[in-house]
Amino acid sequence: RSSYSCRYFVLPCCFFDFHGKYSRRQSKKTQYREYLDFVAQVGFVCGFHVEEDCLRIPSTKRVCLIGKNRTYPPAECALIDKQITQYINDRQTCAVITCDRRVGFNHKDHSDAVCKEIGSELPENETDTAGTIWMPGFQPREKVEKVRNCASLPRDFVDDVVLNVANLLLNATPQKSCSNMSCGNTNTWNQGESLSLKEVAEHLNKETLKRLKSEYGGLQTLLKNNHQVFEVLDGRVHIRDWRKEKPSRKTKPEVKRRLSAEAFKTRLCWFFIHHPDGCSLPSESCPYAHGTEELR
């Protein structure tokens, strides 16, 4: 609807309609095939010759739809735009009525009200494509999507949180000894206690929590991102003991083995620097560098 010269490419993935999840209508087709046909129908209603192609990408959903040419002359733009408005109107009516049925509303009592409400939202001059609000209340995503998975947080802030949580776990219980019976050697290494995410959060200051809440996943995501130090299982936080990490049983291809070897010791070992007992692994077995001289 942006202009007559508009062309488009779309790679359908998640099953969504204009107003929510796409509702299936044909059981004889797969959900994916039915959804592709729906997206193609949208293009056709908008006056495009819709073409279908298959991309050479490693994905199960690789069918794309392309609209390059129109099915009508420029003089019929206003007529087609009215057709598009009606199509969106109809899809919205179906979506609202389906929602009403799910929550137990009476279809007969509400269908007329739905139509009147939708009709009132769509102005009569909807066919004027330039500067018109095509969908009242519609808010597109920002052109630049903010990364909110804790990855963009300042490094010093993350390091402080990691150190605070680790010290909390280490000091939550008297030092545990790893004796001959449990580990087969006489070395002791304090793994600390496990605490729930709620208990950990209660020990962090309000400013830190406020900053973490603005990120998706918050504290849990930050701790999981720092998997070298922590293990989060069933809502509880543990200090990771690398002696218990099982090597992968899968035989990796030569290229992947070479890449993983090249990635060995590219970061400093957090335990070597910060843990009171140092690292639980000897330098030759630890995937992280015990000192800057080992860094690759």
C-alpha cells in the first residue's frame, strides 16, 4: 500500500495473522503449506502477481514469496486500496470473534458490536494511501532493535555482579571439602552453596536489580551468560565445578575439532583469578588460561 511501484520479498516463518496467531482452516494441508497459501493470498489481494521460490538455506522453512508486478493499472489504485481495507477488516472481524468464542462470549450478541467497532475505526477516506493510518493502533517495531539479553551491559557491571554472586554462594556455607571418598584425591575445593534466584536477588542492591529488570531474563540470563562460573538448574544457582563436566561423546568432524582447539585458552580463567582455592582443574586440563602468558 506504500506505493504502486512497491515490490516485496517475504520469507514466512512463524504462523501469525494481522491480529494474532494464525488459525487453521484446512486440515488436508500441512500447517506450513496452509500458511504459505495465506501469505500468497494477501499478496494477491493487494494486487500482485505472487511468485514462489525455495531458498538454498539450512532451514525447514525456506519457501519465499515475491511480488514484483501488479495485476492492475495505476488508475485502479483507489479501488484496490478499498479492496485491501475490506480484506483487513474481514480478517480482524474473524480474529475478534474467534477470541470472543474462546473466552465464552455469545457470538450472536457480540458480532454486530464487533463489526460496528471495526467500521468506526476505519475512516471513510481509507483509500487515500498517502498519510493515512491503515491500521488503527498498529505499532511497527523500531528500525534498530535493542539488544536486551544482558549481552550489551557494561563489562565492569557484569563482572561486579558475577563476583558478588560468587562470593555470596561461597560464603553461604562453611567450606566443603572434596575428600578421598567423594573425589578420589586429597585436594579440597570450595564449591559453595546453591541458592535460589530469589535468594540471590535479595542480596543485590536495588540499583543493580533495576538495571537487570530492563533486560530480558534479568538476573537469570546474566548468570547463564557467564556459564564459565555458574550453573543454573531448576531455578537454583550453583558454582560450576569443571571436574564434573562430561566430555562430549559425539565424534566431531575434523573442522569442528580444529576450531574448538583454536578456541582453547582464549579467555582468562575466572576461578584462577578470583576463587579462594584457585581453579579446580590443573592448567593443562582447563579450557581457560591460568595467567596472561597462556592466552592465545
